[in-house]
Amino acid sequence: MIPKKMDSNTVRELRKILNKANITNPRVTIDFNKEIVELEETDEYAVDDLLQSVGVLPPNRVKELREEVGQMREEWDS
């Protein structure tokens, strides 16, 4: 898949439409050919736990990355 950035008005309108269909997941894929919406389950801690468990990053760096990701998500949602 190729990600495409959308303007905030379009995102708001799509959210309204999806909310009417009781779809509130923050990450979805719309397949117009199959006429379906695929919902992606999000697990906020999965990446952090994985990185710490294999010792790739120290806990303080994981915390920093987690904060950065949180800020990016907020920017994306606004």
C-alpha cells in the first residue's frame, strides 16, 4: 500500500461517515472493490514490549520513541 496524506477536512468527513456505521477504529482500510472496511486492531504497547524484550533499545529510549509516536498520532489526528 502507498500511504496518502489527506487534508483535515476530508479526514473529519470520513470519520463522520465511519462513525455513522459504528466504525471508530483509528486505523482502517477501505476496499471499494469488495465494498468492505477492514479494521486494524491497535495495541499501544506491542511494539514497546517487543523492543524491550529483545534488548534492542534501552527502556529510556523506548519511552522517548513512544512519546514521539504519540505526538505524531496527535498531529495526524488534528
